[in-house]
Amino acid sequence: MSKIIITTGNYSAAYAAKAAKVDVVAAYPITPQTSIIEKISEFIERGEMKAEYIRVESEHSAMAACIGASVAGARAFTATSAHGLTLMHEMLHWASATRAPIVMAVVNRAMGPPWNIWSDHVDSLSQRDTGWMQFYAESNQEIFDTIIQAYRVAEDPEVKMPAMICSDAFILSHTSQPLEVLSEEEVEDFLPPYEPPFDITDVDHPVTHGNIVWPEPRGDASVGYMEFRYLMHQALLNAKRKIKEVTKEFEKKFGRNHGDLIEKYKVDDAEVAIVSMGALAAQAKYVVDLMREEGYRVGAIKLRVFRPFPDEEIREVAKRLKALVVADRNISYGYKGISATEIESALYQLEKRPIILNFIMGIGGRDVKPEDQRKMIEAAFNIIETGQLEKEAEWYGLVR
Amino acid sequence: MQSNTSILKKIPPTPLSKPAKGAMGKTGTWRTLKPVIDLNKCTKCGLCWLYCPEATITFTKEEGPKIDYVYCKGCGICAEECPAKAIEMVREF
């Protein structure tokens, strides 16, 4: 039976790893992620979780250990933040190209210097092209549910790619909310034990993974390097379909739906919508409710999955809008917000495109209040009236 | 999407290779220094055979170690590990 407790975002991730009956956890502590792996070691120490915890000397090794475990047939889990995640970068490529369905909790934290431990999405968005699926959660319950869903998608034979579940430092990681903890029995019904594609533990028939592959087919190899990259791309495109199926099945079984690739909130008759990732997507819905009472035709879109990117899904909503506010808790130096560039690229195919206002906000954990999101939305309504877009990307709340 | 007869449907998701002698070609040509065993000094302890990362040394208690120069890359680990200092690295070029 499931039970409802009050707990933090980090403990929610730990409870999810336990409910998913993870076999191997290899991790290294880093603020603000540390309490995830502390809680997991507590579970293991108490005998409540039958997993092997591998202590390592760095995040690079943590991911290497997870890859080894995953290839050997174990369900592997790790967690990290910011500098830990970026130290893992090489191994992130290695994990996806090994087609190891590892699931990792990432607590988004700003990159130093200067040191800052608060929320900022640059750490995970910098891993965009590693082949990892990226989910962004808005609540502790969504962290828990998405970790369970992510294993289902990642381990699917048509996907076999790793996934990271991102959540905002402190806003979720250290904030308590009610959480329904699904029991291991309930979860096992939804998430059967992992079956690896190969048995590498068969010592009578040894194989090597990831040995050299040439630019062109050569010798015994009927294909070259490029074909393996194409298969990875196809796998992430398959994941788009699987995420939709899995979230639907999850809702049917457990009664909760946090959106699939995106979550649409009151967008059907909206003129303006605000796009957010992570915890601010929850607050955006609250702002939409307040403004709707005043007669504003406004909606909200939560970018729940950043890779694979929901291009068609965003196009479908955006084609009916007059303006789209894209709130980015990140900056791609020398250009603009990272999700804004992705959304603009997706909308280019539309004949009639909404105006896009990109706000760079909340960098390094700077507080973004409901009235701030309201001002961003109001700016969009003003631009619809005047037709004047002065700046494509505006730094919101900057001290000048 | 590729057709069902496509080769992309038949290959594994990640390249697999099975161990085979000389799978990477005649790696002996990579060598600049060649390990030469002085069988008079050799105590037939077998450590060189154990340490060789490329498995190019065969060993029997009776005959001692024998190096396959077609594949030995000349890394020098055997010479470094030999407790009897019976292996000398000789420049080839």
C-alpha cells in the first residue's frame, strides 16, 4: 500500500530509487544533492533497500560505476548537481552510447565561480547533446513519479537510453511537500525488473562493448560509426512516443498526470502563454489563475521534457497564440535563453508564428515571485497591442 | 524509418566485438623497443606472462616464456616487472 508522508524533494528522489528497486547506486556527495544519497545509504544500512552502494572518489567514477553495473544487467541510479554533473560529462556520453538505461537525479545548481549553490538550469542544459533524456519536475511528487516513469522509458527495448530527472536546488530539494510514496509492489507491477539486451556475464562467450568502429563499414563490421549514432537518435525519437504511453499508463494506474513531454494549462483559448521549466512552472499556473480572474486570456506551458525536444507539441499550442513568454533560468552567453532558442527553432516551421519574449531570470537562485511572472506576461500583452518588440531577450530583475 | 530488411534492424544497439587473435592487425609494427629475454638469467617465474597486457607472452614451466613479436607492442611492462632483470628493451629503429 502506498502512504502519504511530508518530505523534501531530495528524499522524494531517494524514496523513488527505493520503490524502483534499484540494484546499484554509485554516487559522490555535492550540495544540494547530498541528502538524496544520504537517505539511500540510510535505507541500505537499515536493510530496507537491497542495493549495492559503491563509494567512489568522484562523479566521473560514479557514472563509470553505474555504466558497468547497468551493462552487467543491474538497475543503476545516481544523483548529482552542478560541478559534479559537469565533471561527469565524458561519462554521460559514454552511458548513452553504451545504451545503458541509467536514471540520475540532478538537482539543478548554478555553476561557479563565483560559488553559488542555488537553482540555475545551466548545469543540466549544458548536457543537452549527451544523448540523455532530460525531465524537469515542478513538485516533489513529480520527482518521485518521474523517476519511476523514467526507468520504464529508459529500459524500453526501443529506447535503451539514460535519463536525468532535474529539480530546482532548495526550492524543491530542501522544501517539504506532501508525497505519496508508492509501495515496491505497486511499482513493480508498473516497472518490471530490468532485462539487459546482452548477457555480458557469460564468461564462456566474452564480448567487448564500444571497441573501435571505423568511419566506413570495414572487415566484419557491416556498418560504421555513423549508423550507431543514427540508432541513438532514433531511440530518443522513440522515447517521445514512449513517454506519452508511459505517462498515460501511469495516470491510469496511480491517478496522477504531470504532463507528458509538455504540460498545457489553460492554453486552449489563450492569447499569451508562459513557458517555464521546473518549479516555476507550478507558480506560473497560480499566476495564470490570478490573471484569468481579471479577464486575461493567458495560459501556461510546462516544458517537462527538454530532450527529446517536444517540437511538434509546442508548435501545436503556439500556432494559436499571439505571444509566447519564454522564461529561462539559464543563459547561453552571447545569445539568449537556452529553451527560447529551442522553441524558436521549433516554431520556424510555422507559417504564422507568435511573438516570442524571452526573459532571462532567476539566475543563481534569484527569487522569481508570482508578481514577476505577472509582469512578464503583462509585457507580452503590451507588445500584442503596440506590435513593438524592443528586445528579443530581456534580463529580468537585473540590478542596474 | 528504415524498412524491416534494413541492416539497421539487425545490428546490436552498441557495437560488440568478440576477442580474436590479431583483431587490431599486426600490432608488432607499433614497436620501437623490443623485449629480449636472456634465458640464462630467467628464473621461469612467469611474472612477464602474467603482466603482459596484450597476452603476447606464452609460458610453460619447462621452456619458460616466449614472446610473439608479431603482436608485442613493446610497452616494456615485462622488462619492468621481471625480478631477475632478465628482459632487456632493445631499440629496433
